[in-house]
Amino acid sequence: MRVLVACEFSGIVRDAFLARGHDALSCDLLPSDRPGPHYQGDVLDLLHQPAKFDLMIAHPPCTHLAVSGARWFKDKVQEQLDALAFVRTLMDAPVHSICIENPVSVISSKIRKPDQVIQPWMFGHGETKATCLWLKNLPLLTPTNRVMGRENKVHNYGPSPDRWKLRSTTFQGIANAMASQWG
């Protein structure tokens, strides 16, 4: 299966699919944190080429979408409109199966409700971080390893230059579930 992991610099989801024998490619404006097949550039460049993907898992930037930043929405109306247009473009991409992943965000009120809301603790990580999935031609993810001792670690990361990176990285257990269940 040809898999495109859009807006992923970490390589975690890409590598989970590669480990299961799929032809997986990550794509981001940033270089990949891990060696592996990665296109550094705009995902739209790839979506408009003749090469077809069977599955796209997209992690559009949440900066102007996540409700955690709602207090700044009034100051970034155009940025939010642009971010929503990008999400719509990803949802309408010429790919058979699509997952759009984002935290709780205005996508739910401006485009449509998510098909599923997952938590890291459902996939082997003792943390809370509600993650919404908008799905096209994909089943809901089935939890693989529910754990107790849940903490909100991601939300409580202190200020640092890499805080945004730490908060936006996919948990390995979720990536593994995506690859095993959708691959």
C-alpha cells in the first residue's frame, strides 16, 4: 500500500507503516527528525502529481485551529480561514482513504464533527491528550492497550523552544495502531 503521512516531521507514523512493509512517505515543510523516505515541501505538490496514494494520514498544523488557543482567534481571523481551507483541501484530496488528525479544534464546528476522539492512554501511554480523527473510508481505531495512571503531561510541558514539537508528535502506540489496523 502507498501511504502518505502529511505534515509529519517526526517520521513516527511513517516508520510504523514502513515496519509493516508498506511504501510510506512522510511530508512536511520541515526536514524529518528521523532518516527515511521524506519529502520536504508542500504536501499539495505530491497530491497533484500522477502518483497515487492509497492512504493519507494528515496532521495539519493546529496553531490556528486548536481550541486551546481560542483566546487569540479574534486576532487571527484570516490565518484561521486559511488553515480551514487547507484542511478542506486535505479532506478532498484524490486519495481513497484519509485520516485527518488534530486536537479538539474549530474543524468540528466549521467543517464537521470528528468521526472519533482518541486518547494516548487507549494505546499504551499513561497520558491524556484528546485527539480527533476525521475519517474517509477507514474504520474507527480500536484501542490496543488501555492503561491507568493517566496524566496530562503534554499540556503541562513548560516553555521551551521545542515545546510545539513535543506537543505535536504522535504517540508511538497510536502510530502502531494506525499501521496495524489501516495498513
